[in-house]
Amino acid sequence: MTTTAPTVNARVIALAHYAGRALAEGVVARHGATFHQNVTLRVVVVAGGSIGRDELVADVTGSLKTDESFVRGVIEELTAAKLLEADPAQASRMRLTDAGRELYESTAAETAEIAARLYAGIPSEDLAIAGRVLALITERANAELAGA
């Protein structure tokens, strides 16, 4: 742990993000998936296991700050890998397969263990402050992106 606390700025935030993301990417890669695929599966899990295709594209596009065609490609990769499938009851919806749920649950459990180690010993008050600051920065950046 560093002995002096740096001022929070874009570089400090980016370094923390990319360090954590590298750890997450290592986990999902060991399971034969990509970070983008894992993010997409998470959206479906949070939605209860089924979500409209357009809603899924919009959520992942907004989260990853990427274009729709890229996200549609990720959805096709997941479908080809039989981790997602069109809902037979409503073709405009995507749902997890058993394999997709198993993959997500495995990677989520492994990344939760990593997160526990990373956040260990940090006072809850500090985490709450960091959460508020990062949420505000995200809100402002999203507003700037919307106006661009």
C-alpha cells in the first residue's frame, strides 16, 4: 500500500480501473470468455435471466461506452457459444442458457474473492466517500458524452 495518498484525478482513477479490469479479464479468460462477454452476461443476470435484445444492447453500450454494432457482435458470440439464446416465447428477448448462468456464476464468485482482497482493511466510510465521488464523476462524464 502506498504511504502517501495521491489526489484523485483521471490518472489515479484509470490506474485503479485498469488494474482491477486486468484481474477480472484474467478470470474470465481462464473460463474461455472475454470481459465484454462477461459484462453482457451480467446485464442478463441482473435483469432476471431474460431481457429484450434492444434493452441489452443499450445497457451494455452505455456501460462500456462502445458502439451498438460491437455489442451486437458480442451477443452473437455468446449466442454461438450457447451461453445466450433467443427466448422461444418472445424472439425479441435474450435469455441465459444453463451454461451461460454457470459461466457467469463461476466468474462472479472468483472476481468477488479478488474484490474482497482488494478492499480488505479499507474503512467503510472511505469506501462510501469513494463511491459517492466516483458516482458523481460518472454522472458528469455521462452528461458530457450525451452533449457531445
